[in-house]
Amino acid sequence: GTPTWSLDWRHVLAGLQDRARLIALDHLGFGLSDRPAGADYTPHGHARRTALALDTLVPSGKLHLVVHDFGGPFALGWALANPDRLASLTILNSWMWSLRSDPKMVRMAKLAQSWWFRWLYRYANASQRLIMPSAYGDRSKLTPHLHAQYLRCFDRRDDRERVLYALAYGLLGADDLYAGLWDRRSALQDVPVQLVWGLRDSAFGPQCLERWRQALPHASVTVLAGAGHWPQEEAPEAVVRVLGGVL
């Protein structure tokens, strides 16, 4: 997701370390990964690299895919093209459809494309300082020490604009990517799917969960009433229980 990195999976990774081989990806530009000038930091670029990473790291056999936030659109193209490679799919507070059908998301996305929002991203680090805390169900879970770890990764203005703002702009700017995923959703009908949803997410509310229920009626659903956008950070024990049931 954005603006975080694999650090927010540390509790889940620790809870499952004896169950399976675990891989947590850091997308280009996020966390401690490289930030080459001129690279494609759009959702389309991240989706291409995610598919390449999955094929490279797990070249054969089945895997359990877990996606969250932008990680959904990044990875689900590969999943839809390779449903036979999925032992299971777990989705946490994410999406795979055009956001233009949701008036609230359209307003937020259009705001994100404005010049002054870009200014806020670059000079005020709005993604990490303003938006991120607001998406927690319990803000006390974002301790000053933890928040500092995330802030440290984006202390340069150019990085905030090149990496973080590219995804804010991409909420509507990559509409064709999301719509294309939705059109192919039937490919997941025979894949075991788990939905884990933080209900107090200020970005992806209950209406998004209902759309997943409609798209994948066979999916099991775990609703976390007290969690927000980051179930893996806010309620890791619950996420471990869900994943432990399929690994």
C-alpha cells in the first residue's frame, strides 16, 4: 500500500514464520527500495513489476497471495491471468474496479489531482502526516516511534512527489487498469478467497466491502470493527488466524 512498506506486515510475518515461506514485497520507491530517476511509478508500472516479481520469485507451483490497498490493483492482474497458480487469495481493504462509480472516491481522487494537493504532498508530506493517521481505526496504534519509521523513508521532497503523488494521481489516472481487472473477475470464481476488512477505514468504507461480496460471493469474510485501513498493523492476530487457516 501507500505510503507504507513491508514494515507494517512484521507482526503477521512473525506469527506465520513457522507455517510457510513468506515474501513481503516492497514496491519500487517504497520503504528501503531503490528510487531510480525516470522509472515508472504509476499504477501500471507497479503492476508490471509485481507480475515480474511473482513469476521470478515463485516460478512454478501454487502460492497464497495476500493483497492490501494499491497492492490489489498491482497484483490482481497477475492473479486473474494465473488463477490456477493460486492456492488462496486474501484481500485486505483494497479494490479492483473503476473508482468513478463511487461519488466519495471521485471527489477524493479529483482533489488528489489538483495542483495544491500536489503541493501538499511535496512540501507538507500530506500522505504520511495527514492522510495516513486519519485512516487508522485506532490512532494510538500509529505510535510516534512507528510513524517516525515511515516518515524517515520520505524525508526528501522529490521522492514524495515522484513516488507518493504518482499513486494519488493514479486513483483516477489509471482507471483503465482497475476497470480491466473488474471485467475479468470471473477468473477468481474457483479460487479460495478470504476478505479481511477494517471497518473504520476512512478511504475504503463498507460500500467497498459490499462490492467485493457481490463480485466474489463465495469468499469468506472477516470484519474487524475496530480496525481501519491497516488490519495487518491494527489487528495482526486476526489476520494471522485467517491466513493460518489456509496455509
